[in-house]
Amino acid sequence: MSSREDETLAQVAVTALTGQLALAPKPGLPDPRDLGARALCRDHGSLRWSAKALAPGLAAMAAAARRIGEPTPALRAELGAIGRSTEHSVRLAGGGHKGALWALGFLVAAAALTPGAGGREAAVTAKRIASYNDKGAPRRPSRGSSISVKYGAAGARGEARAGFPHVRRALDALAKARAAGATEAEARLDALFTVMSTLQDTELLYAAGPLGLRHVQAGARGVLEAGGTSTTAGAEALASLDADLHARAWSPRGSAGLLAGALFLDALPVSSRAPAA
């Protein structure tokens, strides 16, 4: 049974996910305008509803971490089992969030292992958890893992085993934009484009191939190089990328899940935030 602390961590994670969903405009991703709803076969409202279905599973992951007390193969196996059960619950609630569940699951467990720590310390602990193989995982490769092998992309597993470098870069982008006077929404969008600009998003690789991935990365870099979303030039670059990805029905869903992870870590107690590697 999860404690109040575990339930609180889970709620903070769900709030981070719904905060990501509330951002607009997000090129190629669902937002309050229902951008891409036809392409993704689900609308913004249903995604907000199904996000709530993650809470019991995330609380159970935090409880497992707190009970076991350290990163071990046993903890990794238990997180995997809880994650698969939670995926089923989310499908019943409307679906979505698989990538976010992967990232948030590791990070919530890491936060439970390091109570009172800041986001960067939790990311290091998550790396230690992810270093173990999940012996209970299905033997059949997932679409994401197959795409990772085909194109040599790190994928979700590689991101976790590296200590979530794109999540840490998103934290840096949040801090930089806030310091420059951006609104919170602008800072979060800049963090999203920071992730999009370099992430080898397996969802994009599946839908658009390497050329499409590079096209999206270049578009995200264009927003940042124009000064970010708080500037007129950056806002114009964002509008152009928004229209482009909407027309192509390309969705950088991997980046969205990692932004949710960054928003979760950002809500943890403040610690040293040195630049990400």
C-alpha cells in the first residue's frame, strides 16, 4: 500500500503531464486547440482524462522504491511489472502516455529513493535503476525498440540509462528562459523545443524516417535560434513549424514525454543545477 508521500509524488507527476498537455501551441502534439486530434485519433480532453489513470501506478512505483530502498534488479523488475499493469489501465481510460509513463515511472521511483533531493540527483538515481534489465519484459520487441535498432537511436531505454540527458537539458532551458523574463508557458515551450532539437525521437523516425526527423529537429532549432518563443521572430518560427507539422501529421511524442519528466523534476526540492552534459 502506498503512503501519502508516494501518492503526493504520483500527483506531482500527473500534474507535470497535464501541464505539458496544457501548453499551446505545440507543433504536432495535442494541446487545448486539439491540434492533431484527427491524426492522433484522440483529443486533448481524452488525454487529460487518461493521464489521471497513471496516478495509482506511479504511486505503486514510488512505494516499491521506498520499500526496497535502493536501485536493484528486483526494483527494476517490479517497476516493469507495475508499468505494464498501468499501461493496461491507461488504455482502458482512453490510451496514450506510454512514453511519459516510462520516463515518469523511473523518475518517481528515483525521487522516492532520494526524499528531499532535487531533480538532478533524482535523474542520477533513475540512471542507476535503469541500468538493470527488466527480466519480466515481453520477449517480443516493441515498435520503439525495433526502430531504435533499425536507426541506431538511443530510444527510451537509452535515454533512461544515460540519466535522462534531454530531461536535464530541458531543465536548463527552463531556467534560462525564466531568467530572461519569459512567461512560464514560453519557458516550457522553449524547453520542449530544446528537447525536439536533438532528440532521436523514435515516434518521428517511425512516421517520417531520418530525413523527417532532421526536418523537425531543424525546425525546433530555428525557433530557439530566433530567440525563443518569447520573441517576435521566435513566435513566427513557431507558427511556421506548427503549420508544417500539422499538415504533415508528424508528432514528436517522445519529446513531449520527456518534457513531462522535466516538469516533474522541476517541481522537486531545489538542488544544484549545473549545465547538463
